[in-house]
Amino acid sequence: MFKEWRQSLVSAKNILPVEQREKPVINQENQIPLLQVENLSLAYGKRVILENVSFEVHAGEFWFLLGSNGMGKTSFLNCLLGLIPAQHGAYHLHPVLRSRARIGFVPQQCSFNPSLATSVREFVSLGLVGIETHKSEREAALHFALQQLNLTAFAQRNYWSLSGGQQQRVRVARALVRRPYFLLMDEPTNGLDLAVQSALLEDLARLQHEGLTILLVSHDLQLATQYATHVALFNSGKVQAGTAADLLTTPILKQLYGTQQLPHCPHCLTAHV
Amino acid sequence: MFDDFVSSWGLFYPSYITGWLVAFSLSLVGVFVVAKDQIFISAAVAQASSFGVALGLWLSLATGIAWFGSDVALMNSAVLFAVLAALFSSHSIRRDSVEAVTGWIFLSASSGAMLLLTHSPHGTEEVHRLLASSLIGATQFDMWVFVGFAVFTVFMLLRYWQALLLFTLDPRMAATTGLSVWRWGVFKALWLGLAVGLSIRVSGMLYVFACLVLPALVAKRLCGEIGRLLWVTPIIALFASGFGFVFANHYDFPPGQVTVAVLCSLLVLVWFLRANQE
């Protein structure tokens, strides 16, 4: 799968327009889910965060985890990353992901010390920790990751001298340098202006079309309606998961977000009709 | 000046070499302390290590068992308390922050060391000696201990530099790459504790604390990449201790304090240069 994906990245010249993104790239590995969540419950002490969450993520899908603050989206992500244990139930990763070498993670913020100068190249290369590679392979992986996010020209620049949007792209490049099958992102668009958000999501959508599976935590319904193939809606410890077309409808979103005005989205209009 | 130093070499070479090895090793460990901006933690660990030495001396006086006051016992006690302090100071306790815990360690170790030895003969003098730093008493045994520690430190950095760096700067990210945060946390605490605990009895708190943080702080201002700290930091530490020892020998100053003064001056110099550049 990785070879196919790598070849597809090298040869990909034409990017599908947004409206054709409903069907992700299907391949043989698609038969086994990349991630299978079974009756997963999370709790901090006696406080239950999530109860009996179950859904499957297949290769090439673009998932948005949506919900208000404190609904357990980031806790769920932390559980997938192995940072907090499940109270009940379990999640199963595809065999190729079990070593975690092919899982990329983009945190919401960088916890590095801002007074410590670090070049973009050095920052991205830290994404290769835990992967044994030859120097030439490391160089190739670095070049690939920087190129994917149009960061080659910034390679020697200090990470801290970049704008917020550029820094976020560098964090994505740090995840991509592992050549992941599965990319997990924690609110990557927070604090970015609309143009930068849009550019970042376009890059992610291109990568998804080239075979990458993405699971992204977000508050932004507008972005979800534009880019998600699937969504998981987190609300009061419960999770509704399914295709964006099925779940991003006015009645469901009203139930989730109360009386908040909903963004324009084709699925919502369909539901009205 | 240099001739004076060479003529003193035969008598003091274990102290000189030990002092340089302490500076070299601690400066490399200090890269991670400075990278995480944990300056105060290193002071607390050094102070806890001093408490370990004070406790050993007190036990030997209180129980009459001379072994407690032996070099080996004092070294073990210093290392033990430094490791414990490094382990505890990297965690918040309940709702109190890491800084609060670190402050508690520093203050309780400072007052504890003084209280333990106040009523013993030469006790207060010994505590002051630990705080003030004196490199003169280092032996050949100390020298070989630090040769071993320096080799271990270089090996670990060559082999695990990136993993250590990622764990230090971003433990959550490190965990997602498959690194065991718990294991690396314990290793880092042991490494810092060992570095400080081994050094404190030989070179004192002032020299230990200075070598941990000042070379890396100077290098941080000079380097455009974290990776360069790995070789710039020990060069600065060796330059400062080399110059400091020669200067101190010629003008009859304490070498530890002169080295610290050189490092402090270098830091002011790079602050000034950077301010001009910016």
C-alpha cells in the first residue's frame, strides 16, 4: 500500500476538484479497516468522557471529529495515540499500523521552547524518531515532506520566524516525513485565518485523494461540510459516526449545536428537500 | 600565566582533568535542561544532591559509623537524592505546578542540609564548602569516574540524540512515535541525577549549576539549530573551564568561581552581540 501511495504521490499531477471528493481511493487494503473502534469508553477517574463508541475508518477516508468543547474529541484522539487508556472496549489498528511507525500526528500547538532556534528542516526531521533509516532515505523522506507542503524554500529558516499558517504546515510536514498511512490531527486550523485554513485543507484533501487516511479534530462545521467524507459527532459522551452526507444534516446538527445558525452545506439542503 | 599552570600540573592534574570532564559532561546534559527551560530544576537537583552529602555526614557523626562519611557513601547519597529530586521535579503534584514542586525541593533541601549539620563540628563549614565549590580535592578515582560518565554521555547522545530531544521538547509527540514516555522520563531523571550527584561532592553546587546551564545558554544564543548545541555547548564549557583554571592558578583565585565568572561574562557578551544584531 505504501509503495502504491508513494508512486501515486510522485505521479499525481492532476488534483480532483472538491466536488469529486466523495469517493476515496479504494485499494485492496480497504477491506480491513485501518481503525476499528469497538464499544470504547473513556473516563478520567469517575467522570465518564465517552461511552460505547463504535465505528470504522477505512483507507482513503477523510474523517472530521466534530463537537463542542469538552465533548471528548481530543481525549479520544489521545486514546488512539496511546496516551490514555480505554476504560472499556478497545480499538484495533490495521496490522501495518501496529508499530505506529506509519501513523502521523499533528498536534494543535507546538510545545517546543520558542527561545530555542530550530530550522524547519531540523523540526521536520524530528518526525523520523523511532524509524530506523539510512541517511539517504532520511534525506529523501525530508525532501518529500517539505515538497508536499511547499516548504522546500523555507528549509533553513527558523521555525519561530514563520507565520502561524506556515508553522502549521511545518507541523504537518513533520507528520508526513514518516510517510504515514494514517494522519491524526488535533484542531489544526485553530488560530489560522480563513485563507490559510483553506490552503491547508486543500493540501490535506489532495493528500487524502492520493491515498492518505485522515482523522481530524475540529470545531468547524463549514470545513467539515467542504472536505469531510465521514464525520463523528461527539455529544454528551455519545458519538454518532457515518458518512458526511448522512450526518451533516440540519436536524442532526441542530440537535448537536442547539439553535446555532448552521453553515451553508449541500447535505443540509438535501435534507431540507 | 600558562607556564605557572604547566608547573602546577603534576600536583593538581586530577583536579584539572576532573573539572574539565565535569564541565564537558554537565554542559551536554544541560542542553536538555536549557532546551526545556528548566533552569530552576537543575538548581533544585543540585541542592538536593548537597542535602544527600550533608545527610551522609550527619549519619556518620550521629551513629559513629565512619562508613557513612566515606567518599563512596557520600557519592551514593548525593546521586540518590539528585535522582529522586530529578524524578519528583518533573511532575506536578495534585494541582501544584512543576515549579511549585521544584521550589519545595530547593527550599527543603537547602534548609535541611544546614539544619542537619549546624551543631556538628565543621558541619556548617562543610555545607558552605559544598555550596561555594572547590575543585582542589578531586582524586584520580574521581577523574576516572568522570571519564566513564563522559564516555557514557557521548554514547547516549550519538545514539539517541533525536529521541531524547523530541522527548524533552514534546513528550506527547514522542509518545505518538512509539517512544515510552515513562521509560525516557526515568532515564532522563537518572542521567541528570547521576551527572549532578557525581559532580556535587567533587566540584560543589556553584560549579555544577553553572556548568549545567550557562554553556547551553550561551550556545543557544549562537546556534541557529538545536543540533549545533551538541558540539558548541561543550566547546564553550571547555573553553571557560580551561581559561578559568589557568587564570585562577596564576592569580591564586578559586578555579570554580573563575570559570563561573567567565561563563557569566560570555553570556552577557552574546546577549549584547545578539541585541546589536537584532
